[in-house]
Amino acid sequence: MELEEATPAETPKSESPKKTTWEILNTPFVLFVMTSIVVSGLSFFYQEYANYRKQVDDREMLISHLQTEIRYRMDVVSYLVQPTFTSTSWYTAHGALIGESGNKDSADIIKGEYSPIYLVFAQRSVTSLLWELQETQRRTIKTFSIQNSIDAARRLSASMNEAVEMITQGVSGKHDAIWHFIKQPAEEAFREDIRLVRDSVTSQNNP
């Protein structure tokens, strides 16, 4: 009869308890990573919103400044539809249209008293200001258009430039040229063009 050699009983291996998902997520490292992601995301979206608001505010301020500048210049030009006005007023109106402080002719030196409200618009014509106003508005309203007013401003400038050319080329004296300008048959068209430009910067015609 053979005796079997007794073998020691095998000790069962101890298994480490499995961690639940919550326990894994609740570890300091995971919490740190998740907090960093959330904070970074919130910071990114806040910065994007701040940039967007700044762009909106800057655009609204530019539109307001353009409207104020154009309205002021057309008030100056409107002097010319009065029954009487001085030659200085005429030069001032011309300067307001083309964005210069005055003009000098060969007979004498007469400068207008025009100066822009906002220095950033110095040396800018009313036509260019209207064009910038239109393009700025189109960033939010694609169909926005004040082309009729832009065309009117061009006609106003051309009409006044014609009188200036008559003076500088010696075709006529200063007063005769100004008289020709304001009493020409297109006087009513001149008034209408002033109205068209002014309408482009009135509150009811802008969003």
C-alpha cells in the first residue's frame, strides 16, 4: 500500500477589490485634470464672447461717429440753401464735402472754417464716409444700402468743384462763380441731394 505524500494546501491568492467608476473619477489626479479642462473651456468661451462684444461695441461706435460726422457736415453744406451766405461759408461748405479745411484761389486767400468733429475723419470726403457707413452696416445687414446717398454726395462735390475750377482757372471772379453755382438751374437738385445725404444718417433710416 503506497502512501501519498501530503502536499500543503494552496493558499488562495488575494484579489485586490475592483474600484468603481466613481472611485476612479474621485481620485485627486482625475479631479485635477477635469477641473483644468472645465476652467480652460470656460476661459476660452468667455474670451471669445468678450472679443465678440468688443467687435460689436466698436462697430456700433464707428457707426455712431460716422452718422454724427456726416450729419454735422451736411448741416454746414445746408448754409448754401439760405437766401444769402458769405464766401467764407461757401468755402467752409466745400471743405466739409471734400474733407479739407478750406481752399485758396489765385485772387485772394479765403479759407473756410470747417474742421471735423472726429480727427480720425480728417481729409475724408462725405462720399468716403458714406461708403464706410454702408460697408460697416453690411457686416450685420447684408442688404443694407445707401447708394442713392453716396451718389448724391458725389453730385454735390462735383457741382462745387466746378465752381472752384472756374475760380482757380480764372474763368470768372470768385463771386461770379459762386453766384453761378447757387443760381444755376440745378439748384433744386442740389437741395434734393442734400436731403438724400441727410436721410442716410437719420435714426429712422438706420437699424
